[in-house]
Amino acid sequence: MPTIALVSPCGGTGRSTLAAALATLAARSGVWGLAIECDPQNLLALHFGADGAPAHGLASRASRGQVWNTAALAASDGTLVLPFGVMEPPALVDWERRLVAEPDWLAARLDTLARPPEGWTFIDTPRAPSVLTRQAIRASDASLLVLRADGASMGMLDSALAMLSDTLALVVVNAYEPGRVLQSDVLSALYERLGDKLSPYPVHRDEAIPEAFARRMSPEDHATHAQVNHDLHGLLRWIQRQCRTMKEPRSGTNVL
Amino acid sequence: MFYRLLTFGARALEVEPAPPQRRSPRHWLWRLFIRPAPPQAGPAGRLFDLFLDWLARKLEVPEEERRGYWGMRLFLPAAFGEAGRPTLSAMLARAWERLQMLVPQIDHIALGEWLESAADARWLQARAVKVLVLLACAVLFWLGVTTPLNWGSQLVFGFALILAAIQIRNTSGMVPTLTLIALALLASCRYGWWRLTQSMDLEPGWETILGYVLLGAEIYAWLIMLLGFAQCAWPLRRPPMPLPEDVGAWPTVDIYVPTYNEPLSVLRPTVLAAKGIDWPADKVRIYLLDDGRRDGVRQFAQEAGVEYIARADNAHAKAGNLNHALNRTRGEFIAIFDCDHLAVRSFLQTTMGWMLRDPRCAMIQTPHHFFSPDPFERNLDTFRRIPNEGSLFYGLVQDGNDFWNSTFFCGSCAVLRRGPLLEIGGVAVETVTEDAHTALKLHRRGYKTAYLNITQAAGLATESLAQHVSQRIRWARGMAQIFRLDNPLIGRGLSWMQRLCYSNAMLHFFYGIPRLVFLTAPLAYLYFQLHIIRSSAAIFALYLLPHLVLPHITTARMQGAYRHSFWAEVYETVLAWYISLPTTFAFFRPSAGKFNVTVKGGLVTRTHFDWSISRPYFGLVLLNGIGLVIGIMRLFFWNSFEAGTVAMNLVWTMFNLLILGAAIGVAHERRQTRAFQRVTTHLPVVLLMGDGHTQRCFTENYSLTGLGVNVGEGLSLEPGELLHVAMESGDVEYAFPARVTSQRGVFVGVQFVDLDQAQLERLIQCTFGRADAWSRWHEQYASDLPLRGLQEIITLGLRGYVDLAQSTVRAVRVRLAQWRRPELAQPH
């Protein structure tokens, strides 16, 4: 029952997009797919075609001590999404302070959810470092580090890996353009540095992704033959293989 | 029935659709009777074609992709019996099936395995048993060959042998193959014995002379068959040997790419592909050996980062070039590639394992695969449908040679060990086939050679028939020279089977005169009524039939996947006239004659008929054609008392005419539309469009100048649109700028735009350099079936004559036009 946290030290790397896309793929392949948003941006539901940022969600209910499991929304193809919800900044700061004292709060809450054993859960996190990111990492079986193939990612790589040192860390390059020399150089450097911890399927940059988002369709429906869809399928299968080879459960000491 | 004939005739003559202004009954009559449309060419008779299609549907004629079979259909309707209409052959086939059901159902595969294990039984290994079995076999063989039988018994014997062979053919494994060889030998030797003892009682004079000439040719063919069986009885099928784990133990390798005058466009991909070979960078060095001393090539070598070696003279051509480089380099091993052979990245890792495992192995050879069609394949349009000429040699013969440790060097796609090479004084310079001679010298010294039947490189075949002929003349001359100067049957250092294998390779090239004899032998009777075989036709047929059928079954079994039946006759016929003189000359004066290089990289620019090279075929066709006419007259009028003899000679003549027709078909050069031949493979690629969209699709074919891709439904591209094509090599993805040239339905053609050298190198890694680039080329050939080869030859023979008729008419029209208006005369 893999739970994957998508983390990134940089902004705009596409964590929400990937979380939505992977959860959709999981749901469409017949198993259960849930995307949970820990990012106060509250945009994840829009990837599933919601009309606007939902008011109720994980944070808004949880901070008031209410039952938050019922705040999940279902997309037309069966994918479930638990949005963050609207939260005023003072309330958010307060809540985060409380979360520092309970590092396993999210993990405990997720355990109370009735999730089928083969299903997937993807947790979208805010830009690291963040309290919510740390909660998500502790609640997951593996963490997927989402990077772009640029200099900033190379610079932040070490600190990002240090943050994931006590969990199974997997890395994927997003918005990849093979025609750009710099990007292909960075990708080669990442392969050398990370070996088989880097997904062999970089997710290509494709105009179909923002187009699908604008049309409130999933990328698979909008552009069936796009390379991006092939990459996402491959990514999901790769994550599954990586998780299977690690015998220890999520709280174990899986090192990089 | 007439409509059916008309349909087939018109389809055969390929009455193609015409542009609207030429649609008229006169035109299609013209097309049908006077001037058929060229195949795959432009417009003619669309209306007529539609009418024919309608007729064909009404008559339930099966859909054929290839026309031109109407003649064959008349003789062998079995080939197209799928229409569901009961044909004679279909009924015969059903009768045969029922007969086979009477025979108890045998599990042939299990039987084959049981035979193999039985042959390994311990009591059979004892020496006394082996000697006893050998003696018994020898006695039985002698009995079988020499016992005279009356015609009834010979008939039964012959049929029994044939039926046994047909039945044994179904069982898999090596033991049935050896049994078939034994049966074929029995039939052939029996025929030979009868021929020598019973049929040579000839009238003194011309009959004796011609009779002995024919007998000599037959003895040659029998000898080649015998040696061939011995050579290919047990193909070794050596697997690749893994290299040691410690990369530090891997040796240094020099890669030589010798060149003389080939253009840089041919040389560049070869060198870049060699750069892509996987081997530790500090242990491999690439040397470009330029006998042309060209500045452009030197500059290219510098840009590419490979070494450049040129020498002051051109003594001994390629051999001298290699030897000159041998003295200036230091690698422990030397890999040699012809200037147009693109190596895959795994070449060294696949071949070097054996070299390291066996210190006495002096050379390892890999197949020469051609990704462009040779003249036979292109002009007869058999590319990727029927195995080509080289397929037998590299697929079976070298594997058979490997079993007897007599694989010989073929000049390219091989790795040699430096020590033994220096020991024999470098590459041999005494003959023009320096490669085979070098291997012979290595074998004489006691070194071993190996063959790895895994294609690790591919190159260009000869471009035109003229070039092909000149290349084969060089090989034939060289082999005849070696046979004279360094005869493998005498001299020390070789085992007996090595002597036989080498002799077979060399004697093979003396087929010129025997083939010419076979092509003209029936004419002795048809023209002059000379009986050069003293026998009645019936008895001759009874002895001849097993001799023809059984070796045919055996060779089809042994080499069916590599060469279809009767194609050997075509290859020999095309070259027979041209190699007769050089081989005879080289046999008697081996040191004369200069080396002529095979030109690579030229292009047949227009479809034309090569009149000059096909003159010998015309002569033979004329002789045989007149013989045919005379024969028919003899059959009905003049010699109807010996109708059997006339009939046999007539059948032989018709067979010769068909083979000659195929040879003439080869001389009809078809235009090559692309400078760089495309390879059909399905590779996943990503199209990166200018507007940011990506599309995943598969190539239909690729080359170094462009690709054909299948983009699936829903994508339409404008010609001239610029995009990038991303391809993978291993884990790395490379993008190449390209332009869309055309789109037909889901198939899009793109052409690469301005690739610099680094990009070209990467492109080669993604395409030609892939380790699995050539691993499945075998699968596209249909294996040989008993009569399939015959059908192919009949088709091609008739088509060759049709081509000839078209070309003649075209040439006559051109000449007439020139005669009427001299100002239209074009320079040739």
C-alpha cells in the first residue's frame, strides 16, 4: 500500500501536477488512487477539474479538530483527492507550531483511513524545508524528489538528499527537454550521481500538460500519444518496483 | 478460362492506373500487347485496372501483392490455391495428407531427440564397434552404388530413396540430416557409377569430346556437392564468451579502417560508429588508413579525434596498407573494418571473449551483413523476402567451417591477434584475396580461428551489377591464385578437413566453365543430334531423378533458411561467363593480373538496362531459344522415334532459359532513390514539435539522413515543419533537428537538418550502433520449401524476359526518335 510524498526544495517543479497525474493513473489502472495535499497553495483539486480552490480540506478541518476524512472529493474517473482547504495565515502558523511537537501526526491520521492494500496514496507537499513536508515524509513509504534539470536543482541536491536520509528516496526529473544541451548535461550528471535512484523515465516537458489543466482534462485524455503519458506510466511502475524491493515498512531505516 | 488468362496476363504485365487524358481502349490495348507498364512505375490504364479488379473479384481470384505470376500460375496453380476453389494441386495435397495419416503419427521432435541420445550410447563409442560399423557401411555403400538393376528395380529403388528422404526430412536434429546426406551420396554415387560405366560408350569424334566435357562438368558438380556436405554437416554455432570481470585485464585493441578512394560521406559514419564501440577508452585506438592521402580525410580524422596514417606509395593495395599500419601501432589485437561497415557498440565485447579464452586463436570473424540490397535483390525485387547470396556463406558455411577449425578471414568485421599476424609476415600480399590467404597461412602455423555467427556490423552491398561482377572476378582470381601458389591440399600444417574446406572454398570459384557447359549441353543434341550420353532416355531418367531430387532435399534441409533452391544456379549463371577466363588465366599464370578495387558508395542514378554486361546472357538465350525451337520441331517431326530424349533435352533447355531470364532480370538496373539506404526497424522515438507538444511514435525505417515514423491517428504535420526527434541510446536521450518532408496517412517522413559531427555520432549510436540493430534480420525470411525456390525462379525468369522486351522497345523508340530528329540525340 505505497504512500509516496512528492517533495522538492525548489518551487514550481511540478509536484502538484505529478501527484495528480500519478494518482489518476493508479485509479485508472483499477487500484485505488488518492492524492492528499499538504500544500497551503490549495491548488491540487484544480488538477482534477474542480471549479475553484475548495474551502474545506485536510487542514481546515483538522485544525478545528473536526473529522477531515469526509472532506475528500472524487473525480469523475474515481480518483480521490483530499485538498488542503482554506486557512488564514495566523491559524496556519499556529497549527504548524503544534505540528512540530507531533512529528507523526499525519502518519497517525493516515492510519485511521480505510485504504485498500493495493491502492496508492500521493502526498503533495509545499516547498521544502517545511513542517508539513517533514510530516509527509514521515507518513510515507517513500519520497519522490521532483527536480528540474537545471543548475538550481544540482545546487540543492545534497541538502535535499540529506532531508530524505532516513526514508526511501527516489528522484525524478520533470519538464525535461532533450533538445536543450544544458538539461541533457544535468540529467547525465544526475544519473552519475544517483545511479538507479533516479527514475529512468524523465517526465518530458509537454504543452499538453498546461493545456489539459486549462481544459480540466487529464493529460491522458487530452493528448493520448504524448510522450508524457508514457513517462508517467513508466514512472509509476518504477516506483512500484523500487518500493517492492525495500522490505522495511515506512518507519524503517532505509538509507539512500 | 479465357477471362482468367486475360486477368492474369494483364495483372502480370502490371497495367497500372493512367492519368485521365490517356484513358482509352487503344491505350490499354497498347499496354496489354505492345508495351506493358514498368513495374512500380507511373501511370497506365486505371480504367482497365478497375475492370480487371472487378473481374478478379467476380472470379474470386485471390488478392496478390505482386503481379507477374501468370506464367507460373499456369504451371503451378498450387501456389495460389487459397481462394477456396478446388485446384488440381490442392486435391493432390489432400490425397498426400490422407496417405500420411495412414502412416502412424510420429512425434518428430521427440524422435529427433531420442536419436541424438541414442547416438551417444556408450557401447557405440568403443573403437571396435566404430570400425565394424564403418566397414559395414562401406560394404553396403559399395553394394548400393555398384549393383546393376533392371529398370523396374531401379525405379523402385529410386522411389524408395525419395520417399524415405521425404519422411526423414520431418524429423528434427542432426542425425536425420546426416542420414539425408548419406542417402544423397548413395543416389549420386549410384548415378555417377552408372554414368561412368554404362553411358560413356560414345562414337569417336565430336560425341566423345563433348561427352567427356559434360562428364567433367558433372564430376566437378559432384565434387563440390561432396565437399559442401562435409563442410556444412555440423555448424558449430559458437556462443559468445564473456569477458573477465576485471576490466584492467582487458587488452588493447587497434581498430583499422583502410580506405582508398571512397568518399567522405561513406567514411564518416564508419569512423563515428567505430568510436561508439564499447571498450575502455584508454585501451582502444582507431586508425584511419588512407591510401589516397587526401587532405579532407586527414582533416576529418583530426576533427573526429582518430589517428590518421598515410603511406608514400600504394604497393599491394589494401594488404600493403594494413601491413604499413601494423608496423606503426601497438595494440595487442587488431580489428579491421571496411570503410563502409558500421559496427555496433557491442562488437569488441562480443568477440574478444574468445580471443582471451583461447591464446591460440588468431582470428575471430563475424558476418558481413548488408543493409542495402545487392544487385540481385534490388533488380529482382527480392530484398528482405528471399535470402541473399551472402546469407549462405555467413549463415551456414562459415559456421560449418568453424567446426573444422577452418574459418577464414573475410577482410572486414574481424579481430586478429598481433603476434601470429606478425609471425606470418603480416597480411598476405601474394594474391588479390589477401584475406583468405592470410587465414590459410595462420592455419598452417597451427593457429586456430573462430567464427561468431552474430551480426555485429553492417555495410553497403555492391551498387550495380557491373561492380558486383568486378568484385567477384577479383575474388575468383584471388582464390585461383591461392590454389596455384599455396595449394591447401599439399604443404604442411593443415588437418585433412581444413584442406578439404579450403579446397571447397577455392574450387567453388571454378564454376564458370562447368556452368557454361550445363547451360549449353542439351544443344549438342538439339542442334547436331549428338548423343553425348549413350543410354535410352528412360533409363537415364531413372538414374538421374534420384540424383537430382535427393541432394536437393538434403541441401534444402541443411541450408533452407539461408538459400532457397535453384538460386545458386542463378548466381552462378550471372557470373559464369565473367569468371571463366580470369580463373583459368589465374590458374595457369597466378602472378599476372592487377588488383582492382571494389568501388563503394556509388549510386544507380536512373533505371536502365545494362546492355553491355548482359551480352553473354543474350548469346546464351539466343542459343537456347533456337535450340528450343529446333527441339520442338524434332519432337513432333524429325525425331519423334526418340521422343524421350528430345523431351529431356527440351526440359533442360527450358530450365536453362528460365535461369537465363532471371540473370537478364538482374541486369535491369533499378534506380536507387535514396543516397543512404533505409533500414526497416521499429524504434521508439519522441517527436518534439515546435509548439511544445510531444508525440511518442515508432520508426518504420531509419537512415543517417532521415526517418520514416508511424505517428498514429490524430496528428497531422505540414511538410517543411521543423521539429526535433528524440531517440535513445542506452539510457541517454538525444534530440536531433529535423524537417517534415511528407505525410501519408499515419506515416510521416522526416529529414535531419544540418547535423554536425557530434550529432551524427550520437545518431549512429541511436540507430546503427545499437547492439541489437541486426539481431532479428533472419526472421524476415521465409524458409525454403521444396518447390518455393522453383516458383521464385520461374517467376523471375519470365519477368526477366518481360523486362527485356520492355527495355528493347524503349531503346528502339529512343533510337528511332534520334534517327528522325538528330537534334534530340542525348549523350549517354
